[in-house]
Amino acid sequence: MINMAKITGSFDNLWTSELEAKAKSLGVIDGDLSHIRASVKNALISADWVEKDGTLSFSSENDRTNALKAAVDVLTVNSQRAAAERKVVVRPTAGTSPTKSQVLLASATSASPTAFSSVSPVRTGAFAPEMAKPGDKCPRCNSTMEPVGLVNERAALYCSRDRVVEPLSAASSVRT
């Protein structure tokens, strides 16, 4: 006959007794500690070791050891990610700003301070989007766009396939 005594407790006790010190030794600062704690708890909940209310139960000591190993794995990955994101430093120079793709690329791959530069200077105080040019392709389907006249006497490019309209500069006109 096998003894199926369960090992029970709470996630709070497990965190304070075994995981919090490990997180701090991996370099997690107090500001990131709650995020890392939630990630570990969610991983243990998804594996059915912890209930949503924070109670935990293990079927054996081996099961508890496996849960701790899984928790440490999640803790290690998330602490490294938090440390890398913390090290991303954006220092734009006057008249330029980083693009969204530069910021996302840096936070995803870089663990060292990164300097950003913009492709073109940014006008302060004015929004001036880049206008379409004759011969441009459709941004959605990459097909040829046709010149059309708009109701406000302006010219634009139109893609009949995706119904995309891109305005041309004020200097452009369409013959009717």
C-alpha cells in the first residue's frame, strides 16, 4: 500500500523561504520583485502545483522538488530579462528621436547601454507626415497604386485591391 500523503502549504511561505533570496541573488531589484513573483506564481498555477488563492499541494517530495526546479527556471529567465530591460538607456540627441523598431530591438536583444539615432530630424511643434510620391506601391499588398483626384481638389494614390488612399503633396495634381 502506497502512502499518498500530500505536502501542503502556501505560495507566500514558499516564496519567502526559498525563492525570494534566490531572486535577489540573481540581481532582481525591489521594483521588479513583485513582477518576478507573479511570473513564478503563474507558472506554478499553470502546472497545477498552486491554486489561484495561493495554496499549494504536492503529491510527494519528488513533486515538490520538481516544482521548485520549475520555479527557479522561470525565476532565472525572468530575472535575466528584467535586468536586460533595466540596462536599456535611451539618450536621444536634440532634433532626433528613436524609432519604435529601434526601441523594441534594443529591449529585446541588448543588455548594454545603447545610443539611438534617428534617420531624419524631427520637427518640434509640428506634425508633418511624409507624403506619397507618384509610383509608390501599396503599403499593404505592394501592388501599383493609381493616381486619383480627391473631393478637396487634392491628388492622391489609390489601391483598388486594398482600398488604401495615400495623399500626394500639395504640389501634385491629377488631370481629369
